[in-house]
Amino acid sequence: MNTGYTVHTSLAYVAEKIRQNDSDGGISAGTFQGQECLVLKGGSGDIRYTTYIYSYKGKLKELTLRDGTDASPSDGKDILAVADFSVSEIKPGLFRFTSTDTYGTTASVTISERSRQ
């Protein structure tokens, strides 16, 4: 029953995060402490922050840091158990996310930033 649930839930989670943070230049593929990740930039007033979504030690994690703050991948909040999660930017504003759950089920989704259209 769980086969496929986690992999699709992890991709739906990432898609929603992109929709919530869709601003020109606010979304990119990158790395955080050596972990491939989705990078979401934001802020309020003079305070700037970055949210990283990545896989670390079998978990999809999310970590939001005020810019200039140091942290390690283990500091992120656990979202779901995953065997693998990858992010690639196919072209500016177009991203492919691939997730593999602990049962070996893999799925991908391609998402475009609306703010770049």
C-alpha cells in the first residue's frame, strides 16, 4: 500500500514549495554542504533567507536559514523517508525532480517557474 505513496508525496511537496516561492530568481538547483538541493530564496524587509530541500541519510529534509547563518545537513527538518532525491535545472526556470522511495519506486516531475514566463 505504501509503494509509490512516499515518492509521489515527496514530489507533490516540492511542487507546492515552488508554487509558494515562485518569484523571479527565487528558485534554483544547487548544493548545500555537498547535498544536491532545491534552493528557494526569500525575505522580508532587510532580512533575507534561503530554504534548502535535499536528501540526507534516507530522509527528504527542509532547512530554512537566515542568509549568512551556518548549519549542517543534519539540522534540516525531516519531511519523508526517501532513498534518493535529485534536482536538475533543465533550462532557466525549468526543473526536474526525481525521487526514489525506500521500496525502490522512482518517479519524476518537471516544473516550470511561472514568474519567468
